[in-house]
Amino acid sequence: MITQHVAGRRRPPGRWRAALTGWAFVFPAVALFAVMGVYTIGSGLALSFAKWNGFTPNWIWVGFDNYLDLLYADPSLAPPLRKAAWNTGQVMVLVPLLTVAISLPLAVVLNSVKRLRAVLRSVYFLPYVTSGIAVYYAWRYILEPDGAINLLLRSLGLGTLAQPQGFLGNPSTALPTLIVVLVWSSVPIATLLYLTGLQTIDPALFEAARIDGAAPRQLLRRITWPLLTPLTAGIVLLGIRDSLHGFQIFLIMTDGGPGGHTDVLGLQSYRLAFFKGLAATLGVSSALGWLLFAGALLLTLANARLLRRVR
């Protein structure tokens, strides 16, 4: 009986052959991930504990010195990093909040439109699918001293609001202007996500609330907003992720200027890795990258815990 039971549990040769065939197809992807993913992550973590300029054959192990230099020990690194962290914090807070504040009402309006709904969706989604670098160069051209924004303000008799040095050249307007551009580029995808969420809500809930005399503002506050809270958390997380790791817009439009007023942590890491000549700063750049990863992970965990409380 035992022999028959064991034999019955054995896989027939055909099933083993099918399993091996499946693993043969999966193996190249797994191997590629192991080389490009696991090895890269591991070597990047190891590099954060060493000094290396990318050319010398050996690393110089320094332990946690790279992290301490970034936080306070190195007077040439810590002060600019703190300033970049302050700028990153402003972007990280304002961009998600403004994105939600604009995209949710916009999605509610678009969801109520019966005609040309698909056309309007395409129009609002266009900034997201447009190449980011091309858009950033276009915005930089518009925001120049003789750009379209200043010309429009002067033609409307609002010359006092125009910026003679350009909106990106004025330290007091450079970072707010970049935040506006970031919000402009992130609203389309957030609006599309909210539209998808709105279409999953049972219309009977709105009908019952209207029968009870609820105003549109109350519908948004009491029904729409609570049901879209998980989606809002995802949109906020996307904004935080882009604020912590993204630096393309700051590199292309201002390169951290004027005077470091638009410098962010991602741009600092990029400079430390590629624009320090033969200085052994690759390890410092890797350490900064891991600090950004740790910050993003903590924010994600905090957001998940807050979301469980809301539910």
C-alpha cells in the first residue's frame, strides 16, 4: 500500500518534462535579473561603504564614513546636502498635495461630462505622454526673460508680475515655478486614476444621497473622497517617489541654480557620481542613494499604516 501511495504521488515523466521546459523559458529572465538587479543592488550597497573614483582597481573601505560625511562630518558635503534636503522636502510635500487638490475635482467634472468625454481625457492626458525632456526645454524657453509668460503679463498690463531675469533666474520664484511644472506634468495620470476610481463607485450611492438632499460638495466629501482614499494614497506615494528620486527637471531647467535654490537630493547624488573628476566620490553618491531609498521606504511604511487606520 505504501509503495502504491508513493508511486501515485510521483510525477509522470510528461509533467516533469513540462516543468523543466517552463523553467528553461524562465531561466534567462531570472539570470538577467540576478546579474542586472541583485548584483547591481548588492554592489551598490557595498560601494556605499567604500571610497572609489571609478578608475582605480581597488576600493578603499571606510565603513560608515560616507554616511557620516553626508550627514555632518564633511563641511564641504553636509551644508549643501541639508539645503538640497530642504528643497526636496518642499517638493515632496507640495507636489502631491497640489496634484490631489487639482486632479480630484477635475476628474469629478470630467466624469460628469457626457459628450466628448474621450476627447477631453486625451487632451488632459497629453502632457503625461509627451517626452519629458522636450517638455522641460519648452517650459524653460517659455519662462525665459523674453519668454511667453513675461510677454503675456506685460501685454495684460501686469508688468509688475513679470520677472526681468526670468522665472527660473529669480531665487524667490525658481523653486515654486518648478513645483508648478511638476504638478502640471503629474496631474494627467492622477486625473486618469481618479476617473477610473469614480467609475467603480456604485451610482446608487449618489442617487440615494441626492434624494436625502445632499449637495454636490457633500457628495464629494462624504462619498467620493472616503471611497477614493486608497487611490489617493497611491497617488501621494507616486508623487513622493518622484520627488525623492527624480532630478531630470532640475538638471535640465536650472541645474540646481540660481545659487542652489533648486538643488535637490537626486541632483546631488548625480553630481557626486559623475561630475567630481577623479575624486573618490562614487561611494558617497551610493550612500546618498541608499539614504534616499531608506527615506522612501519609511514613508511608504508610514503611508501603509495610515491607510490601514483609515480603513
